[in-house]
Amino acid sequence: MGEFESLAADWLSYEEALSHVLNKASPMPTARVRASDACGRSLAEPIRARADLPAWPNSAMDGFAVRSEDLAAPSGTPITMPVAGASYPGSVPLEDVPRGAVVRIMTGGAVPVGFDTVIRVEHTDGEASPGGVVVHRTDDLGKHVRAAGKDMTVGEETVPAGTIVHSGSLPVILASGHDPVAVYRRPRVGVLSSGDELVGPDRFDRVVAGRAVPDTNRAMIAAGVREAGGVPVDLGVVDDDPESLGNSLDSLPDLDVLVTTGGASMGERDLLKRILLDMPFRLDFWRARVRPGSPISFGHLGSEGRNLPVFGLPGNPASAFVTFHVFVVPYLRACLASPRPGGTTVVVRTEAPLASPERLTQFYRVKLQGPASGQESRWARCSLTGPQGSGLVRSLRDADGLAVLPEGITRIRKNDPVSVMLLPGPR
């Protein structure tokens, strides 16, 4: 009996399996890049403000800066006041402005010391006669002055380490005075599928004839790698042949992670794990108490000084999809030092009853619906994306998240709350 035939399944719980995976993850090496080139990359260092922004109290409106005590006339009574200068964005506050005088000011302009009000230009005559302005309304009293440091103060952390830089965080990085920035190198993730039955679009006639299965997993996993911040490396499809599989694993390019799909279970043609076990491969675990995707494996392939993490995912598309998102994606996030490698979970109410065996953690592909009128949360309900069989592809299309039934929870009734792990993509 070979090593594979005598291999006992570990049957780890979902939490145990995920813990094994995350405990083996370590941050990728770092590099410094231009901030404008850092979008989609994970910050290796926190960003801290190098200056107070704004540096001075400044105006939130175009108008005239005044001292509130200089507006002593009854409300509704026009007041004529001298204009003692102008303030524009980037200028320092004017000093020694005479009592009773105003300063023409633009949005973002520094407010003179001792001034606490900006009268909107539309509440005045707009300085129709140069050197003097008529204030028609005083209901702006005490308003439209933004405090110094309201946006950020020196030394304050403005963008945490582990943040994926995007169009919203990039201006904060630049406003904080940092360029270039330190980011983690993207992990290179090899994606390999095994199976004689798999064909691409060029041989789709075999699918039409019922003699083959569309090769969907490689593109699906590669897309998920990109979404998680990695760089996919397409290793193609390998036939269910010991020599072909062995040659593929012997000639791997420079990778940080290897993800395989297919050949993961105990079938006669499930050869991938058999080949690995004949190599310098250390299996961390095989099988977890999850559905779909229980035949998942995780280990490390050691060759030529490398210690390559290897995820063996099942070949069924839905099983590969779920196990990739609940095990591989958290690993990749941990390699990029994400503060939340497990992602984001929301609690919603289910439109359909959900059931699971007591000793399994079950993941349902679900679509999220918006809240009812007056509710504060972004999502209120979830519904199944369709039949949940592990070999079905169409149920993946509309999946906004994975509804989780943990071990010990055998049934959730319609309208009961359920936790949903959010998936990447538009929602």
C-alpha cells in the first residue's frame, strides 16, 4: 500500500484549517514605489501626516471674513464695512487688520487671527464699490471657518499599514507628504488544473458532444488572485498522467504560492496528491469539515532551497471557488499584512431556510439585497443564487457573499439572521 492509500484524513474544523493556513503566512518583501504607482498595492508602513492640514483656520466659503463683534447692527440692517485686504488659498493669515474692517476671502483662504466668521458673498453686495462692502444679512455669524488641523495634524496616522491603496487613499497619502511609499511585493501565485476531461474554448465541440468539461477553474482562480492583490501565473492544464504531473511540479517557475485544482480526493484518477507525496512535500492537512470543498489540502513543497506553499483545491467549480475564497484569499491577504485577512462579514436576514449537517461548516452562495426604507445598514437580506451543487457554475455569477452556517448550527429559518462573508466585486 502506497503512502497515499494509507493517508488518513485530518478532518479539521473550518477554524482549525484556517488557523493552520494563516500561521504559515508571512509578509512579502517590501519595495518603495511612486505613490501614483502604488494603487492596488498594500502599504508596508503606516502613513503619518508631516504637516497640519489646514495649516491655518481657513474659509469654507467665498465671501468676507469678519469679527462677529463688528456686526453689531440689528439683523436685517445693511452694514457698510471697509475691506482691508484679500486672502487666497496658500496665503498666510493677514495681521493687524483694523477693528471694524473685513477681508475678502476665497474658499480655502487663511482667516486672519481673531476673525471667527465668513459672510457668504451672496449675503453682501460683493464689494460693488472697491474698498467697501455692504453686508445685507448676518445669519452667517460664527460660521464657515474651518479649524487648523481639522483634516490632519503632524504625526497623526492617516493611512494604516496593510491598506490597499486606491483612488480614495492616494490623495490622503500625498496630502500627508509621502512619495514614494513602501509597499509589499505582490505574491506570484501559480495556478494549475489537472484533469483529462478539461478543455478550453478551442475544443468546445467536445463539450457540445458531452465528451469533455469546460476548463473554468484556472481563469476563475487567476481572477481571484488578482482581486486579492497577487499576480497569477498560468501553469496550464495537466493530464491525469503521473509523468506529466511530475514534470509540471518539477519545473515550476519562481512562485510564492501554488494553487492546484482537481486531483484532490481519493478517486482512481486523483493523482496530484499521490505525485506530491512522492516529492519533498510536507502535508500540513488534508480534508476539512466544510461544504462544499472538504477534500482541500495544504502543505509545502521543498526543492532547491524553496519552501513553496501549496493549496490543493477540489476540481468542482463551486468547491474550488468557495475553498479559494475561505482559505487561499485569507492567506494572500496575510502575506500583504492585511489587518483583516478574513475579510468583512455582515449579518443579514435570509430569504430562504438554510440547513447543514451538525459537524460541518456550510457555505452558501448568496446575493445581497438592500435595506428596507428607514434602515441604516447597507444590506438587509440575502437570497440563494440558485441551486448550490458543487459542480454548478451559474450559482457563482450573482454571489455577493458566502452565508456561513458554522458547526453545530443545523438550520436557520427564513427571516432569521445569518452571517455573510463578503466577496470582492461590484455590489
